[in-house]
Amino acid sequence: MSLGRVLLCILFPPLAVLDKGCGSIVIVTLLTIVGWVPGVIGALVINNS
């Protein structure tokens, strides 16, 4: 995972998973609404796999 992708995960978690599919976007968006930290963790996990 590149440094740019990590920064995108930290700053805008839903945008970081746009290329991973609709389900990933929904999950990360919901996690970001619940709290910013869960959204960032979810985006990092999805992008790392």
C-alpha cells in the first residue's frame, strides 16, 4: 500500500475504498458515521487485503 493511499485512508476513508466495490464503500461510510477512527481502521484493513 502506497503512502498516498494511507493518507487517503486517514483523511477520507470512504474515498480510499472506491475501487474495492459497493459493499466496502457502504461499510466504511457507516463506520465513519459512527466514528472517524473506526472508519479509518476499516479503510486500512480493506485496502491492505
